[in-house]
Amino acid sequence: MIPLIVDLETEWRGGQNQALLTAKGMRESGHDAQLVAIRDSPLAQRAAQAAIPVHQVDTSAKRARAALVLRKLLSQSQFDIVHANEPHALTAAWLAGAHKKVPVVAARRVAYPLQKNVIALRRYRTAKRILAVSRFVAASVVESGIPAGKVAVVYEGVEVPPMVAGEARERARQRWSVAADQRLLGCVGYLLPEKGQETVVRAMPAVRAKFPGARLLLAGDGSCRERLEALAKQFGLQEAIIFTGFVEDVAQVYAALDIFVFPSLAEPLGTSLLAAMAWGLPVLAVASGGVPEYVDDGENGLLVAESKPDLVTDGIVRLLSNDSLRENVGQKARRKMEGQFSAACMVQNTLRAYQEILSESRDG
């Protein structure tokens, strides 16, 4: 099978990581997966480093240019399927008339209703299948008017790293100047209102009242950074909260943490939360969006009903107060990721969806 994965984003976010993991995993499984990506984007660079064929597109008028590239590729090569990994890619595939030549699948990572954008809805309807990253997202797609039979849930996957040895953990903590006796909480993601980092900052004074050595690491950048830094100063937490900005090697963040906090208000799935669980970290998350589909409260993590400072404080204090609880939920979180949410699982589930689509096309 020769899938052509298209992603026209210029930044490196969860979706681009999934595109890379999908292409790598498929090639390792014997399928000649190739990519269409923006020239010199992080995805294009990392794919090239992984020896994945990349057809690069200039960033100006990227959808129109990508459509030309797709039209040419589909006329010259025997691709079996086009996988539009994000909305710009789906537009490019639609402009190229890709759906008239091969089956098109469209990834869907957000739960915004499609009814508000008639043109977007029309383009999603040209796809043979929409691959939703959670049941929460799948429901929103069906509610937008897409037949349920055209929607499949393929959970995103993460690489499950080796268990962190003591020396590696110590080096990671030294990078952020965290002492051995300090408890380090952390979030990974863009600093945006909907990500809820402000809730954790507001929870920190109460947490530190009970655990004075507790610190918070916020890995990522975004429009809320200035506000969050001002809030930290207002609470006198300048030394307690670490703002790292964008971190290229995010593994160094997970390796340093004691607890991962995920306060997002309505996350479609939560790739950084999946990654934290794969690292075996005890996690505290808001029971919204797709999160309850894989975090079982009290089993492989803790859930709070809303992204509110008092609820987050209670959850953090509960984890900090109970060593055996932290160890137990962390171990079960890692096993959950290995069994159902690894990159290998995601690749196999994607391939299964491709094969179903191709079978339907042959029978039709």
C-alpha cells in the first residue's frame, strides 16, 4: 500500500507529530508512505531525517500550490489513498480533485461543529472516511451531518519510552534547577486560555501552603504567557514557577516531573497527557472532552469535574500526600498506553481503516 499523507501546517504540534509517527510506522510495516509538507517546516525536516520521502510545498498560497503538487503526484504515481492530516490539507486535496482518483481520508482533531462552515462540510463529505481522534470528536462530526458510517475513531498514539533511570532523571531536573527534595508539577502545551494553565497557577499558593517545596513547570509558549508570568509575580511565585518557552526535546520535561497536570477545558484528546501517561507519570486531568475515554479516575490517574483552582489543588495535594497512589496510577497509566495508545497501535488502527476503505472502493 502507498499512502500519501498531507500536512500543510508550519508549526510543530500534536497533529504533525502524529503525521510523522504514522508515516514512520507504515514504512516500518512495509508500506511506502510518503508526505506532502511545507518546505523546511519542522515536519518536513524531521521526516527527511527519518528517510521518509517528502514532497515539499512553498508556504505562500500553500493550499493552491499543494493542490498542484497533489494533482501531479496522483497522475504520475500509484498512490492508493490520500490522508489529509489537517483542514488545509483537506482543502488542497479537494482543489486537486483527489477524491475523484483515489479514496481520501480526513483526520479530525477538534470538536467544533461543521455546520457553521458549509464549504468545510462539503469538503469533509468528499472524504471516504473521517478519522476522529476520540469518540467525543466523532460525535461532533456526526452531529454536523456526516453519516456515522463514514466516521471512525482512531486514537492518536505516543511512543512509550524506556523507564527513566535515576541518573537520567537527575540530569533532567538539573536542567530546570530543581532540587532533589522538591516536588515538580508540570504541564506541556501552548499557553492558551482553553488550555487552562491559569487554573494551575492559581492553585499553586494553596498547594505550597501544604507542600512548600512544590514547584510548577510550564513547558510551551503562547498568547497567555505574559498574563501567566504577571499572575505568578502577583502571587509571589516567581521562583516556584518555571516558564521554559518552547522545548525542542520535550522528553527532558517528562523525565523531570513528579506529577503531570492537564487542566484543559475541553480537550478533544490530549496528546501531551497521553505522553505523560506513557512516561509512567501520575496525572491529574479535567474530565472533559475525550479525556475520560482513557483516564479512569482513581485507577490510572485522577480526574476533577472542572478546571477550577480548588479542585485542582485538592487533586494535587491528594497525589503529593500519597506515595503509593502516585506509583500505582503511574504504572497503570503506562500499561494503558502500551496496550491501547502506543504509536504502533495507532498505525495498525489507521492501516485497518485504510484497508476497509480500499475494500469498499473495490466492491463499489
